[in-house]
Amino acid sequence: MKHWIEAARLRTLPLSVSGIIVGSMYALAHPTDNVLTPTEVFNWKLFGFAMLTTLGLQILSNFANDYGDGIKGTDNSDRVGPKRAIQSGVITPKAMKNAIILTSIFTLIAAILLIYYAFRDTNLLYSLLFLVLGILAIASAIRYTVGNTAYGYSGYGDAFVFVFFGLVSTLGVNFLYSKQVDLALCLPAIAIGFLSVGVLNLNNMRDEVSDKKANKNTIVVKIGGENAKKYHYFLVIAAMLLVVVFAVMSDFKFDQYLFLLAYIPLTQHLITVYKNKEARALDPELKKLALSTFLLSVLLALSMIFFFSDLIVNNA
């Protein structure tokens, strides 16, 4: 059990649910025209199954990454980060393959239940659309490093993370509640996507040398370590700016800027990356950036709840 927990990479899980938290709390704070109260647009069953689906996708991606890099020899003695399950021999490739299948089934069931509670027997087109989206997400999580044409080996991993853990996670879950797209929510959705890509970029910066030897052509390998740092600064700083713009556009009150507290560890992280000269020293920063993103999403969600409280008071 200890080895399976390690293979699931728990430090990545808070990051994966950041978009779900923000998209859900936005739905609570912004009831649509066809509902009477904010609580009627928010559904705890939707929230629960959305969390399960996203966690399933993240764990699936981690298992598939361990399996794909393990059987290809990408995870070897040259790698800087912690040893993976297949690399160290504590889990066999066959067992990991079975785990990928079981996690895929679990994630698909959670996604189907999520879609059912969102649309019931109405909006069949939306149901089919989200079902296809869910299947694509599962397939993409597996194909990141698995197979001869794994897109993670061609530098497209950043796009997958941005789309599914940023845009789809935030905007998609909000649509399940409200049945509409709110363009203002695009700003925090893009921000969470950028920060999620930032975690992947850190991982690839850490593994640049070993990835290059294994012909894993990540964006970092393609553009080089120094340019990857500049790319990283853009991802984190742009995300911070987008959330501030979102707050200004949403007419946040003073107490709703609580999320700025998350900018302290994010700024410290940027300083660490700027000063870094050794790839191994970047490994602790993955956890710090992931938790800082989660903190930002929780604080932003609290800001939404403050807005929700004002709505209750005003309607009373």
C-alpha cells in the first residue's frame, strides 16, 4: 500500500482540484437567471463527483507516467527526482498496467455519475459532449507517456495540462452547475492552467538532462534550461496578474482580496527558481508551487463565499 500511495504522488493531488474548487464556488456566488437562489445552482453531489473525477484523472496520469517512462527506460539512474515505482522495482509493469485499467474504469464511472447529476434526462447533447470530453481526458492522461507516439515525448504535455486541469476543470465544472459559459471565469481558469503547467515545467526543468538522453523532447529540452526559466516566470507572473484583473473586474471588496496572501509563497518560489543553479534543488519547488496554487484557489473560493454571504444578506 505504501508503494501505491507513493506511485499516486499525493503532492500533485491538491493542484488537480484547484480548478474544481474555483469553478464550483463561482457557481455558488453567481446564480443564473433561471434559478431563484444561489444555493439552487450549487449541488454537493456535482461537487463530490467532480472532485472524484479530477482526482481519478490525476492519479491515472501519474500511474501512466510511471508506467510509460518506466518501460521505456526514461526513469533511470540519470534522473534527478525521486525514484519511481517501476524504476525501483517495487511495482511490476503488469501490476501498474492493471492499476491503470482499474483507475480508468473508476474515473469513467465517476464522470458518468457527474454528468448524470448535472443533466439527468435533459440536455442529451450536453451529456454526450461531456462524456466524449471525459473519455478524451482519460485517453490523454494515459497517452502522455504510454505508447510509441506518446505526446509527452513530443512536447505537448503542457497543452494537455493547461486544457484539462485549467480550462476544462474550471469552466467545465461551472458549466455543469449553471449550464452556461461565463467569460469572466476564463481569467482564473487560464491562471490555474498556467500554474498547473508551471508545475510540469518545473518537473521537466529538473529532468532536462535525463529526458534529453532518453529522447523525451519536452518543451524544456526543446528550448533549453535558461529559456525554460523565462517561460516559467511568464506562467507564474501571468497567472498572478490574471487573478488580480479578475478581482478588479468582479468589483471585489477589500476583504475579498484575501487571495493575495498566496502571492507570498509564489513570489518566494520565483526567487528560488531565479537563483537556482542545480536541477536537483528544483524538486522541492514542485510541492511548493502545487500547494501555493491550491492555497490560491481556496482563498479565491473564500472570496466567492464572502460574495455569496453578501447576496444572502441583500436578499433577506
